[in-house]
Amino acid sequence: MSRFLTTTTVHISAAILTRSRPHLHLSSSAAIFFSTTPHRFTSTTYYCYRSKSHRSISIRAVNSSSSDTKSDDVSSSSSSSQEDDKSELKSEFDNNGSLRGGDEDSDYASGEFEFQSPGAWKSFVVKLRMLIAYPWQRVRKGSVLEMKLRGQISDQMKTRFSSGLSLPQICENLIKAAYDPRISGVYLHIETLNCGWGKIEEIRRHILDFRKSAPPSAYFSLYGLSAQAQFLGGVLEKVGVQPQVQRIGKYKSAGDQLIRKNISEENREVLTTLVDNIYGNWVDKISQAKGKKKEDIENFINEGVYQVEKLKEDGWITDIKYDDEVTSMLKTKLGIVEEKKLPLVDYKKYSRVRKWTLGLSGGKDRIAVIRASGSISRVRGPFSSPSSGIIAEQFIEKIRSVRESKRYKAVIIRIDSPGGDALASDLMWREIRLLAESKPVIASMVDVAASGGYYMAMAAQTILSENLTLTGSIGVVTGKFNLGKLYERIGFNKEIISKGRYAELTAADQRPFSPDEEKLFAESAQNAYKQFRNKAAFSRSMSVDKMEEIAQGRVWTGNDAASRGLVDAIGGFSRAVAIAKQKANIPQDKQVTLVELSKSSPSLPEILSGIGSSVIGIDTTLKQLLDGLSSSNGVQARMDGIMFERSQGSSFANPIFNVLKDYLSSL
């Protein structure tokens, strides 16, 4: 049975398909030019033919516009070219980030995917399980798995009532497809994505893994990188809002966009370093994968190419096709007559196929998986949705239940958070430390695990991050808004009757701090920072002075964090599982059962109950913002102020933008 992987991009603003590594661009100056191209598929198509023994692999890039697309030409690759292709695949995997690191990194299990052809007995069992599967879990033989990667990608598991894409399910689908005898290939539609570098690395790693059963894949490249910092100091002043912010840490930029009219030199230094690291990482990977000089790649980027034909001419893409042409090509490959429909199974339906059916689960040893995504708060707010952010009291309940249970041999905590409530972060740090005393705990970072997100991670015995995960930001910010002038403009009056010197510290939003209040606020923030820094030093077995050098609220990429001792190893979820096995003394070749303990996306009743709460005016938005700042005595362990442009041009939202939008729209 022949198998293949095909990827296409659709009218892409910043991503083009090439055989280079799939590091998806977040934004670029060249993105605007792509909106003027014809609505055609820019596709790079590669086919793989695999013999029944799954050992003889023949690969050829197919350009359908040329005469050498005939099947007899495709299947005539020599054995020497097969070995070259295998070497290329191995080289790409060695450089994909999961095995990088220093001597300490090499002490941890790699988690490298190794495709193993199922034996006769296992194949029989799998076929039997397919026969008894529920109708909605069945897949037609010879089907092509079609996945449309667009929009936001969450690290949370999704339910049948959920919309959007789930990173765990995307990766699981690729793993299942590699072993599913009913799947002939994978067809990826890569459109505008709204996710960070960590998720892109994880998806890329699983595409590489799929290539080990059906190589090679096509990857997408980008045009440049930019970061931005937005400032509202002047705007807030005009609408009558006076922010009063205390930031502890030289590089702590959270709050800058509220009190400054331009970027600080410290923030500029951090952003410049991050952009240089991300850009340099991408150029290096493209150079390795395509055998091009770095100078040539940078020249290509700076040309601002907008003609798709030029991309094909220079070898960045293989061919240019409409969707129906790609479909016809796939039919020809599968031996399906043109009149018949191409057997496709989409992402959502294939997500219902159980790993058990394919013999990919069923181990007696269990590893708990707890996913923590979003901003951190102690309790669920009155306006938050059932699945919004990391709620400390709910998270702690899960941690305690795992600690008290003897069912789990190890725990993996997946963190994708810019931080939030400092006290909530500290409470979760304590519970994770207690858990780590009884069983192995592995922290696996996704796009971002900074400030409060890193606070959680540093309690684990082992910390993993992706190459370009944003982490660190060991610092705190606290403040309040003086809304006195705004209240005057809208005709609102607020008076407070209080008893006690500091009773109005956070309650009096109609006036600025008094000198005594401001001093207490500053001392409180400084105390919170010292606790954070000292616990980070303790958790990472580092002196306080050494931790101070790399703290100060500075954000690091995963690679830089690893070189400074904030991270133990580079890798994704599969490596986290391998290290959990290693720490729990479970053989690497032994199957384990991964038990997801995180709260799933909202159910249908929860969605219905929330209808009507999404349309909220200025009062509600302002209430949410002030509640967030006033919680935990106003002290936040949060990474804000760094907004990398997404592929669709969106940024990390700040609540104050909603305040201004609601206010200005009401004028």
C-alpha cells in the first residue's frame, strides 16, 4: 500500500510551503502582498511509496506541470537515493529541537519516535477491533486524512461541542495515521494560523514522525519576523484614566503600555534579542534543510517576493494548483477513477478513532496529564467562562487528588500561560512541590510559560521547553487605575467611608495613592518579587545572586533559558512522556496509559448557559480589569507588553483595549 503526505497553503498571508522546516511566521512586512495573489492553492506535494514490509522507501518530489509525474518515473528511485532520503530525514530530526541541549540534556530520555511495523498477531487484533468499533469510529479503507490547520490552536482537549483545533488531537491524529492501515495518506491544508512557536514545533515534530512511516512531508516557511509593543499612556490620559503601576524587575515590561508613550530601552533590548533568536533559528533551519547559504535566504526574505510563480521558479515551492487539481492528483495516486469521490476523513471525525483500536494504548502503568492554559487566577470570576484560564483552586484539587492516588506512576504538567495572580501562582507552586516529593513530576512548556507560568513549572523535578518557548519573566507588577477624571466625564460620583489607615488602598479608584499608600504598595511588590526570585533559586538549586542575574523580569527563549539553568531539556510532549517513564523506572518500550485530568472545553449545556454573557459593556469590562488588578493585593506575576504579531495580524489582547473600545464607542 502506498502512503503519502500532501500539504497545501491557501491564499496565505505569511506562510509558504517548501521542503524547509515548518517554523511558521507570526507576521511579516511581506504578508500584505500575498493578499493580492489569485485565490489558488500554493502546494508542495511529495509522495512516498512504501512496500508491504514497510522498509523499502522510495521518495520523489512531484511537479504535476511536468511530464515526469508518471507513476513509473516516481517509483524508479534508486536504492542510493533511498538511503540519501533516509539520511536527510534523520538529519532533519536531529535538528528539529527535541534532541538538542548540553551534557545535562543528554541525561534525559529523548522520546524519539521509532516507527515499528506491527507483527502478524497485532495486525490481526487491530483488524478485529476495527470490526467491533462503533460506527462513528470507523474509517473507510484507503482514506486520506484531511486536516485544515487554521486559526487558533489550543493545548486543551476538545469535546464534540467545541470549536477550533486542539494541539493534542492534531498530534494524536498524526500518530494514529502512521499506524492505521486504513489511512493511505495525509492531506494538510495550512492556512493562517494563530498560535505560538511552541505549538508549531510540536506539530512539526509529529509531521517528521509521520514521515518515518510515510516520508517525506512538506513544510512551510516564512518572510521575516516582527514584534511590537503598544503604548496607551497618552490615550488613557485623554479619556481620564491614570494608571499607577509598580514593576519590580529591570526588564519587567508589564504595565509599560499603560504608563508609557514609547518603548523603554530595557524592553527594546529584550524584544530585539527575542526577534534575533527566533529569526536566526529559522534561517539556520532553512539553511540546513534546503542546503542554501544563509545570505541567500536572507536576500530572498528581503526581496519581498509576492508572485507565486517566482516562488516556484526559485524552488521554494513545488507547484501551484487549485483545490480540484490537488484532488485529481490524489485520485490518480490512489488509483481512483476521476468520476468517483476521493475518500476523505476529516480531523474531527478521525479524532473519534480510539488509540486502543490501533493498539497504541492499553499499558497498565498510568501517567497523569494535567494541562494548564491561560491567565492565572485564584478563583473563577463572576464574568469568566467555565473553561477560562487557570483557576488555582481547581488546579490544586487535581494536584491533591493525584498525590493521594496510587494509580499514577508519574505526572506531566503542560503549561501554556503568561502568568497572572502572584498568590495563586505561589499556592500552585507549593502543591506541585508536595506532589514532586511523592512521584516524578515533569513540567512541559508550550508557547509560553512565563512569570506565573514559570512559577508553576519551577516546582517540578524536570522542566522541558521548546526551542522558542517564551519563559522566565521572574518579576512582579502591581497597580491600580485612578478613574477620577473618567468618572467626572461620565457624571459618576464615588465616595468611601472607611476605618483604618490603608482601608482604601485598592478600593479608592476615584483618587490617586496617598504617599503612605504608594510606599506600602511599592514595598509589597518588592517583597513579592523577592519571594518569587528566592523560590526560583531554591527550586533550581541556584544561589540567589546567580538567580538575580537572570531574573529581573527578563523573558528568555527556551534555548537561552536552558543555557542559564531555568530549563533542563528541549523537547515537547513525547519527550515529556519518555522522561516521565525514565523517572518512574518504566521501560521506554513499554506502553503506558496517559490519563487526561484537565477540565475539557465547555459542554453544550455550559455553552448555552453562557449565551448572552458575551455582549458586555464598559462596566463589565472595567469590572473584570479591576478585579484582576485588585486580586492578591494587586500583585501579579504576569508577562505582558510583549506582543508578537500572529500570522493573521492579531496580538495578545490587553483588557484595557476593551475598556477604551467600549468607552469610545459609547461617546
